[in-house]
Amino acid sequence: GAGVSQSPSNKVTEKGKDVELRCDPISGHTALYWYRQRLGQGLEFLIYFQGNSAPDKSGLPSDRFSAERTGESVSTLTIQRTQQEDSAVYLCASSLGRGRETQYFGPGTRLLVL
Amino acid sequence: GDSVTQMEGPVTLSEEAFLTINCTYTATGYPSLFWYVQYPGEGLQLLLKATKADDKGSNKGFEATYRKETTSFHLEKGSVQVSDSAVYFCALRYSGGGADGLTFGKGTHLIIQP
């Protein structure tokens, strides 16, 4: 069906507030990834879900960041007590599964923390 | 850890010029290598990939060859068009079974002038 979708497309928040970002992967894709792209930087891997396995959280920058995924569907990335350095584009990608399969990216959520 | 280095941009060329965007990597084991492209206002799209040494990925007139001896995956196109203007990201994924996220370079902004 449709590609990876993310919402909101833009989010402006005040420092210290919590934000929740949503990702809808391509139907049938068991793997889901979150990345962060700060201005002038490459993409940073944050977290990876594969089916019902425990997620790979090795890229999360601090304990203020967390993510959940229900089964093989929607995922939410939550940032608590946001800081200005959290301002970035947050990208979600999905793929058919672990291994060499291509990752398909969503359009991203642009987060600005004032 | 794994890393990807690509040439800084912006790169400005005239239409029909020859394009090379350099990409080198450091990684343990034998990664898969990718070029992703982000057109203005759109999400990241896979442009081409190579999964083992000496493989050549190609798509839309772009090519890149996996060179293990020089740890490089340079992107080339013989004759660029205005529609190729975009940001190009080189990336790798370690295929040794650990984290499955992609490691990206910082991106190269390509501007093609008519």
C-alpha cells in the first residue's frame, strides 16, 4: 500500500515539555527504525524493532528518549523533558525484515524545541 | 565504531557535466553499502546498493562500485540533469549480525544549473 507515514510533519514545543512522534510503517514490514537528523549532520540511528523481539535501543542518546511499537504496526517515539539540542528531523523507516532488505523512509517529523 | 565520510557540499555543476561524489567508510567485517537520495521536499529514497566487494550498484544513470581495498563507494554519473539536484547520502549497514541500523554520512548537497 502506501509508503511510510509520519505525524506530525512539524512540531514546535517549549523546552521541558514532552513530545510524541508517530510512525506508520508499510503494511507487512516487520522491521522499523527511528533515526535523527540534526542540522548539518548525517542521520543517527536511534532504535530498531524487529517483530516481537526486544528492540535494539543502542542508539538512543539519553533516557529521556523511548519508543514503543505494538506488534508489527504503529510506533511512537517519545522525548521527555525536551531540550533545545533535541531539535532535529526525526525519520522513521521500515523494511521487510532483518538482513539485507531495503529500508523505506517516511517524510520525517521536524521538531523545534524553543 | 562504523563511520562514513563523504565529500562536503554543496557541489555545483552544469547540466551534462560528469559527477563524482566521494564516499569512504570504516567498518568491522563486511558491510553492505548504500546511496540514498533526498529530493527537495521529499523523503529519503534508496538510489542504489552493493552488498559485497566489487559489486556495482546502478540506478537512474548513477553507479557506485564497492571497493574493499580502498574502503570506498564513490557515486558517479556521466551526464547530470537539473532534476538530479538533491542531497545524497552514503550509508553502510554491518552485516555481521549486530545492530541493524544504517550508519550515514553527513550528506552532499548537489546543485545542477541549466
